Amino acid sequence: ANLDELSLHNILNGANAGLALFDRRFRLVASNAAYAEFCGLSGDSSLRGITMMELIRMAARARGTETEEQEAQVDRAMQNLRPGNSYTVVHARLDGSLIEVRRVCLTNGSVVETLRETEGHQGVVGHQIADMARERLDQALAAMSDGFTLWDGEDRLVMYNRRFIDL
């Protein structure tokens, strides 16, 4: 059985950070309301299908970054996204607040991204918060009595739980 949209929405919104899932082509599959808020948009459904590259550009424009540097940020982000790799960057907003972005490229090529506001370059704390959000998602999926699958727009399996395998 597939996890319905409401259940996925509840899992994503249970995270204590902005959380987004991207497919192997870096298109947004799912996100929570906190993620949309960090991106400066209202609601999470309007983001579905947008590419990570465009989201990076939008966020850079919102921070007042010039076009040339926007493209440099996109290039750096894409170069670091290889299966099994992860990285964290911190960006300053126009109001001086800092946003920590953590991207994890899973072995299947899909990406989990977490965003959170931080008071400084506290990378270790940021990693712990992002890891906690991922652990909550994993625990929620593992605790489900139904099988769970998440498919991208091209019907490729992005995420699943153990119960799905058992069934």
C-alpha cells in the first residue's frame, strides 16, 4: 500500500526544520511548510516539480546575490551532489540571519535537503538537527503498519519502508 498524501504531509511537517525531497533529476517531490517559508513562498504545494537549481537561484536573489554569483552557487551545489555525498553551507539573509542548508545525496541519486535558521556557524549542531529530522522520518516510516513507497514523476522508486519489502 502506498502512503497517502496526508500521511506524508504529516511526516514532513513533524520535522523540526525545513525538509525537502528531490528526485534524481533534482526536481522537488515533497516538502514541508517550513521549507516553503525558508524559500520565501507560502504553502508547499506550489513548489512541487521545481528544480533544485531554480530554488537555489530564487534564494540567492532573495538574499540580493548578483546573477553571476547565483550561477556559481548553483554550479558548486551540483558538483557536490554525487550519490552517497553530503555537505552543509550557511547563507546570510538580508536581515543578517543565517540559514544553514544541508544536502544529502542518497545512493539512488535522490536528495534530502534540510534548512534551518542558525545563530552562527555551528556546523556540528546543524548536522545534529538535520540528522534528527532524517531520523524522525525514518522512524515514522519504520513504525508504519502499512507498506510505504514514494515515487517520482517518472514512476521511479525514491523511498520505501521495510514493510513494503515484506509485503
